[in-house]
Amino acid sequence: MPTLQDIRRRLRSVRTTRQMTRAMKVVAASRLRRAQERIFNARPYAREMMALLQNVAARAPEESHPLLARRPIQRALLVVVTADRGLCGAFNANLIRAAEAHLSQAGAAEVSLLAVGRKGRDAFRRRGLALAGEWINLFRKLEFADAKDIARELMELYTRRSVDAVDVLYNEFKSILTQRVQTERFLPIAPLARQEGEPLGDYIYEQPPRQILQSLLPRYVEIEIYRVLLESQAAEHAARMTAMDSATNNAEELIDTLTLTMNRLRQAAITKEIIEVVSGADALR
């Protein structure tokens, strides 16, 4: 049975924890608003860029650019985008489980991992998995230059034929309460899927198609990587805000329970003392 001093010590500890979780919730909410603005601004451009390039890729021959070349998948690369910090619920755990499921379903293909985010890197190292590369501490101050560096490395691996496909696994931001794990194939760039008999849009090229694709396709990969990083950043802040809100509520419930228990112990102690005083007074009569 805990003593009154033990419960008071526990109450102080829980109150301190509640202050921390409440402050972290406020900070995450503030960062989430900025991250939402960035992702909402980036999505339309990325969507239109994807539609344009997929339409062009459907008409252009594969040999017009190395990023359009499709070949049998013997070696694949999985890019896993996690957070650099914890305290965000199941955000990182869901991604790591999805990555392990992807590896188990790879079949005969050899799959290598590239970790974006400290939590994913550390988890894969603990499991003894070799990494083809790592990028950490990007989300403190995420810039487009970071996405360009990652995209450049992915395009070099693909054009050198070190890998035959590049997949990206990340958390897509849907709402404050919902983040969905997504796996997308970035390379090779897939042509536009169309129904049988549906006509394709045509383009009049002012420069040769090869020259236009040489400029647009790397830009498309950079934009898509940047969009994925923004999605993951917004989803991380939303998950952390939700987790800290739940932790704050749990702390308040625990404080109420401990306060009730403490009051009962105090009342029992006071009652015991009164009984002892009355018993002593009766004994002196």
C-alpha cells in the first residue's frame, strides 16, 4: 500500500509530465499549420507535373531518356521516409512494419534500403539490415535543396543500372487524425494508364523531345521527392500533436485518480488520529 508521501511524489511527477506533453502539443500544432500550408501549396504543382510527364511518357519511346527505361526487376531500392524524433504515436512503427512486409514480399528480387530519417535508420540497424544510404536531420529545416540531393542520388543509381526500380514508402498526410502509409514507384516513370481505345494527348515540341525530357524528367523526380518529404513532415506533426493530446488527457485522468486516493488516505489518517485521541481521553476518565 503506497504511503501518502509516495502518492504526493507521484502527483508531482505526473503534473510535470502533463506540462511537458501540453507544451509539446502546442508546438506540434504550430508547426503543423506551417507544414499544412506548404503541402497544400506543393500538391497542385506536383499533380499537374505528374499528369504532364505521364502523358508525355506514354507517347515517348523508352530509349528517349534513361529514366523511362523499363527492365526486369532484379535489384530494387526501397526508400523509407521516417521521422528523426519519436513521441509521435505509431508514426514510425507503422512505416517500419510496412517496410518489413515489403521486404518479405519481394520474392526473387534483391531489395536494398535507403533510410530518410533517424528512426528508420536506427531501426534497420538494430535488425541487422544493410543500408544503401541514409539521410537524417532533414526535417528540422526542410528545403527543396534536400529533395534535389536525394533525387540526384536515386537517379544516378537508376541510370547506372545499380537498381532496376525505386519505390518510396512514406506516411501521407490526410488529416490531423489520419496518416496513411503509402508505397509509390518513382522509377522508372510510369506512362499514363488509359483505357483501350482512349486517345492520347499530343504535343508540338519547340525543341527536340529528347532535349525537353532531359530537362523535365529530373525536375519531376525532384518535385515528387519534395512532395513526399512535405507529406511526411505534416503527417509527423499531426501524429505528434494527437499523441501528446492523448498523453495530456491520460495524465489528467491519472492526476484525478491519484488525488482521490490521496484524499482517502488523508481522511483515513485523520479518522485514525481522532479515534486514538478519543480512546485516550476515555482511558483517562
